[in-house]
Amino acid sequence: MSQTYKLKGALPHVHDHGAAVGTAFRISLGIVLLIAGGLKITDLGQSAVAVKAYRLFPQPIQAEVVGYALPPLEILIGVLLIVGLFTRVAATAAALLLVVFIVGIISVWARGLSIECGCFNDGGASASPINPFEYAREIFRDLVLVGMAIWLMVWPRTLWALDSLARPHMHKVYELMNDDQE
């Protein structure tokens, strides 16, 4: 998968297509989450209304807590992915969050509720019926994003990532950890 190219007078350069794909996935997924959280952070009350519309929580206060916590969480995960810091952890959190979104949309669809998902807009109960294909489109979109997140969970090494700054020094951390055990 990796090929080394040597130019006269230059340092060797490893061209890794997997890292390039991972970088595209990492940045794309990060941007999607950053935009989704950024659009909702300005009106957390409306975010809570969108979560309540799913009717998944027995108590309204539970939906409110989730509605208020969701945008900052999406922004945090998005920023971590964009800068490439704690990539595997951020990708795992993104995958879990997206799976929860998918389950929520499937639940709404199965119960015949008509809501705007609140993914990139205000969200909440819809006065007019929602086309069922809209739910299918949202699920498909989230499945594609889950696929990107899974790629990053399995192959977290990407280009232009802050993780790569720590990587060369990690062997020192492991040595220190092993010295304590002796």
C-alpha cells in the first residue's frame, strides 16, 4: 500500500493512499459534525425541542439535557477530527453518536411520527407529513458517515494530524511506563 519515492537531494517521502483516504474522511466527518453542532449551538432551546420531537425519553427534562448537550458534543468531536487529535477516540465517539441518530430516525419512521430531524436545521414536530424517503435519505447519509468513522477507528493514522506530532515521542512514554513496572 505504501510506496517510497526518493528525489535527489530530498528526504524520502512515503506515499500512503490509505492515509490520504483517512485524511479526507477525518476532515469531512469533522466538518459535518462541526456544522451540525454550530448551527444548533446558537439556539440550544430549539435543539432541545428537536430532541423532544423524537419522543424517546420518558421525561421531558431528559430530552432537554440531551438537546443542550448535543451541539457542544458535536462541535468538540468535529474539532478533534478536523485537527486530527485523538483521532481514534473522536471517530469512535462520532460513530456511536451517528448510530444513536440512526436508531432515533428509524424509531420515528417506524412509529409514523412526522418530524424534522434537527440534524442541520431547527428540527421538531412537522405540521405536514414527511416523505418516508426523507427518513431513508437521512439514514443513508448517517450510514455513510458511520462508514467513515469506522475507517478512522481501524486506520486512525492520517496526514496533517496533530496525532502525528505525538507519535514519534510515544515510545518514550511507553519506556517510562515499563520502567515503573520493573
